[in-house]
Amino acid sequence: MFRQRLNDLREAISGARATCLAAGDGIVIDSVGGEGLDLEVLAAEMTSMAKGIGAEQRGLQIGEALRFEIVTDAYGVILTRVAESYYLLVVVEAGHPLGRARFEMRRAALDFQDDLV
């Protein structure tokens, strides 16, 4: 069930190398693609950073972090919160627009929420 949704998400995003559903502790539940990428480590690092940012935001009283992204010379990596303890991660090759990826991730998050809440 998750794999098909992850595959659909990957196909909807131009330049997507990988899609992943991860638990709040960074453990990968399921993934599609990512050949040559260590999605286990990437998911763990990204969720850890998102939690740190979230803690700072709560301290500043500006709301919860719902999305976190990093852009490098090789990839754009976007982490979107699906539910309280679940995240979607997408890795997009450099040069591809990330706006479409963010949009598709918001749509996919709604589908995943039904099964994770």
C-alpha cells in the first residue's frame, strides 16, 4: 500500500530520485528508488534536524515545523510531516523545480494521513 503511493509520488515529481516514508525516529518504513543513496541515514538525519528546528520554533512560539528542505549542488531534499510521528522524504536531482515536489508532497500527505492516524 505505501510502496504504490510512494511510487506514484516519485512519478509525479520531475527529477525525483527517491521517495520515502519514515517514522518520527528516522527509521524508514518504506521507500522507492534511491539507488546510490543511503536513505536510512538521510531519513534519520533529516528527521533529527526537523525535530531540532521544531523545538526551537516551539520556544519562539511561531508554530510547528511542517516542512524542512535542504538544497545542495547535487540534490534537493524535502521532508514533510505527514502525521505527528511520520514524514515523507523526497530526493530531487539538482536543476529540477522543487515547487512541484512540495505541491505533490502536500497532496500525498493527505492520502498517507488516512492510514497513519
